Amino acid sequence: MNHEDDQKMSETITIPVLNNRSDSSNNNNSDCGQCGKGGCCGGFGIKAGSEKDVVYRNILLYGAMGLIIFTVTYLIKELLTALT
């Protein structure tokens, strides 16, 4: 290796990790832009002022997903137990 190769390898590259937002979005003091916060947008898809049918639908969907996960886990456990 010569001196030029050493100099190229020692150069550092700065990669920006944050995106600058426009000034209009920085003035927003609510928690709506953040996941899992209970601010004005609510958590788990249930927003303040949601209709009852929307809330019931979301609760039913989360319950169904939990039931599916539980059932698939149980079936996989039984399958692995039967194979051993």
C-alpha cells in the first residue's frame, strides 16, 4: 500500500441519521406522531372520540390475533412433541 491508499482509508464519511422536518411539523406539540403514545391519536388504533363500533372492531381484532397466535403456538408445540 502506498501513502494515498492509507489516506483514503482513514477518511471518515458523515452520514446524517436524522431527517430535518419542516417548521410547520415542529410546531406540533401533540403526541400524534409517535407510536404507542396515548396522546390525541390514542394507542392501539383507538382514537379519542372513536365510535363504539370502531372500538369494538379493534378489540375484536386484537383478541382474534391473540387467539390465532395462541392456537398456532399450541399446534407447533404439539407437532414438535409428536416428532420427538
